[in-house]
Amino acid sequence: MTEQVFLETTPLNALDRCDRCGAQAYVRAILLTGGELMFCAHHGKEYAEKLKTVAAKIQDETQKLVESK
């Protein structure tokens, strides 16, 4: 439960990097096995269907890319 609270209250930031290409991460997946994966928007979209089958929780912050300032 502590991990879920932490996940929901901690936004991704510029230090969080995509595990596939190293770009800024906008998607975090907490796996059913307890691991964690982070992806940029591109790779998050590419792997979205597969992640749904292995993730306990997916934090998607890709809306940050289209928000106006």
C-alpha cells in the first residue's frame, strides 16, 4: 500500500528516464512481480497493450506533453 501511495503522489520528472531509449519518462509501470519500468511517451504507447497484462499499476503522464502553459 505504501508503494501505491508513493506512486500516486510522486509525479515523474526530468530525472526519470525511459528504460528503452533514455528519453524523459512519462509512463511508469509497477509490475505484478514487484519491478518497475519507465518509458517515454513513444515507447509507452508502443508497449501499452503488453504492459496491461504484466503491470499492477500504470502511471501515465503523457498529458504533460500537450498541456498549455
